[in-house]
Amino acid sequence: MKEFGYQRALDVSGALALLDADPDARFLGGGTNLVDLMKTGVERPGRLVDVRELPLDRIETTEDGGLRIGATVSNSDLAAHPDVRRRYPALTQAVLAGASGQLRNMATVGGNLLQRTRCGYFADVTKPCNKRDPGSGCPAIKGEHHNHAILGASDHCVATHPSDLGVALTAFDAVVTYETADGPGELPLADFYLPVGDTPHLETALPQGALITGVVLPPAPVAANSRYRKVRERASYAFAIGSIAAALDVQDGVVREVRLAFGAVASRPWRARAAEAALLGGPVDAAAFAAAADAELAAARPLPHNGYKVTLMRNLVVAVLSELAEEAAR
Ligand SMILES: Cc1cc2nc3c(=O)[nH]c(=O)nc-3n(C[C@H](O)[C@H](O)[C@H](O)COP(=O)(O)OP(=O)(O)OC[C@H]3O[C@@H](n4cnc5c(N)ncnc54)[C@H](O)[C@@H]3O)c2cc1C
Ligand code: SF4
């Protein structure tokens, strides 16, 4: 493992200055992803700037009734927060479906959003990989890809984004806030992750050296009736092979509002806008849910060994919306 320096930042301007002073420096959250990748040589920073002591560890209600979640809030504290549990239950469920208790205690909100793909070729520095080493090729396309993308991929990379938290945040129109030496900025999560195209190594629209300060959730009454469902190859401590965050509001037997986002099917959390449009104002039954799933999945381009994800996601849409419809009827 390459030798590296370590410094702890105590305020935001200090953190930005430390990063600015060393082009080889990186922010360190809980280290549960970055340090693992440093051990294997995928990441090779010369300095780590620890941001966990920054005053970004609060969850507060915003003036308009949404929630502001600080970037250094641990995944455990996020999942346990009473406002999150009550107003955005899918968010709590998504976080608790990820990793393990110990990891969630360490992992931060900012780090979770920036965690890297679990593609095995990316993690193995002896293999080519366009994301790690631009222009070297993508062995996953003709190789091991049973858990790779079916939506929005390219000929250059078919990796998926592993975050469960990001899927629920995407369904609820979260906005990422950040700070740079030039001042603050924000990015809706829908624009935060870049399309893969021919530059899979460029993953987010965050400016170089930006510090994520938090995530803002707009008020969303529909989110009170929401659910996160994750399918994985073993019952716990495993990444998703498909997941869904859904929220549903029904009035007079028709869909008044609906939110749907898919996980583990694309290079980013996938907002299922075609499915949402198909459902809005329509009936609340399994046939309508299946038709909406089909509308979204018409764009799927599965590889030889991951076509099962199309069926999986269709079944998840129908199952989870049916459960939410029952809840709404109570
Ligand atoms: C065994 C195992 C199982 C896991 N299972 C799951 C799972 O099922 N679902 C899931 O979603 N995740 C899972 N994870 C991933 C885990 O959730 C992430 O590792 C974690 O959320 C990353 O957060 P962190 O604070 O530790 O980030 P770090 O590892 O500290 O950082 C990750 C990246 O974010 C950057 N960064 C951190 N904070 C900031 C900031 N404020 N501003 C700008 N950049 C920043 C770092 O520079 C780095 O590039 C698993 C991890 C492990 C090891
Ligand atoms: S899918 Fe992406 S991350 Fe995986 S080997 Fe191909 S380029 Fe690399």
C-alpha cells in the first residue's frame, strides 16, 4: 500500500484549503470504501483529509418542511432519526438494507454517495478497466457481468452503482449541497451522477475538490407511504442485484402521486420516470403496475447473463406498489 499523509479538518474552509494545497489529497469520510480501495491499489492518494469532525453532522427540518442531512451524519444515525423514519421510511429501510451495523456506524452520507462500483474487474488492478484506467477496455462486457447494468450503460462500461441510500434519495428528489474554494453550490441528485458514455471514469458533476456538505430532501408527503425493497444473493451483508424505492398516494381509486427509483441496474440510481408517467392518474391494480414497469424496462439492454434483472425489476415494481396500495387503502 502506498504511504500517505493524514490530517483532520476541523472546519469547512480548513478542509478545502488542505485539499487545495495538495493535488494528491482526498477527503476521508468513514473510510469504509476509500481505504479498502487503497489497500488494493485502485486508489492511491498521497494524503487523506479526514472530514468526520466537521460540523456537518446534523439532521434538521428545513423552513419549507423538508430535511437537511449533514454530509458527515453516519448511516446508522440517518436510519435511526425519528423524522427520517416517520416521513421518509424508504430511506431508513434503504440504509438498513446496506452493509452491516459496524460499517453503517462508520460510513457517512457524503462517502456513501461517492462509493465506487463493486465491479470485480474495477477492483482488480491486474485487469483492464475503462473506469479505473481510461482506454484500457471493459472485460465485463464479454466476461463476468451477471450483476451489471441493464439500463443506461455504454460500450465502454456496464458497471452499476452500489449505493442503497442513493436510490431512496433519488426517489425523493434529493439535492446534494457542496462547498468549493469559490463558494457553495448544489446539484439535484438527478444531475449529480454523469451518464456513462465514453468517459466512465468521470462519475459525478461535482467540481474538482468540492466538499459535499449535505443532502436536502424537499418536503414530500407521498414519502410517508414509501418502501425500499432489496434483492440480494444472500439474506444480509450483500449488495443488491436489484432494488426499488417506491412511494404511492392514491385518491378515489387512482394514482395521485408516485415515486419510483431502481437500484443495481445502472451506473447511477435510476429514476423510473417512464413508469411514473404511465401510472399517474391511472388505476391501482397489478395490471397497471406491470404495464408501467414494462414502459420503463422497454429501454433495458441486458447482456447475455443479466437478463434476469428485467424480470426481477418488473416483479419488484408490481409487488412493492401492490403493498403500498394496500397501505394507502387502510
Ligand atoms: C463489506 C461491505 C458491504 C457493503 N454493503 C453495502 C450495501 O449493501 N449497500 C450500500 O449502499 N453500501 C454498502 N457498502 C458500502 C458502504 O456503504 C460505503 O463504503 C460507505 O457508505 C462509504 O462511506 P464512507 O464515509 O466510509 O466513505 P469513504 O470510504 O470515506 O469515502 C468514499 C469516497 O467519498 C469521498 N468523500 C467522503 N466524504 C466526502 C465529502 N464530504 N465530500 C466529498 N467527498 C467525500 C472520499 O474521498 C471517497 O472518494 C458496503 C461496504 C462494505 C465494506
Ligand atoms: S464494467 Fe466498468 S468498471 Fe467494470 S470492467 Fe467494465 S469499465 Fe471497468
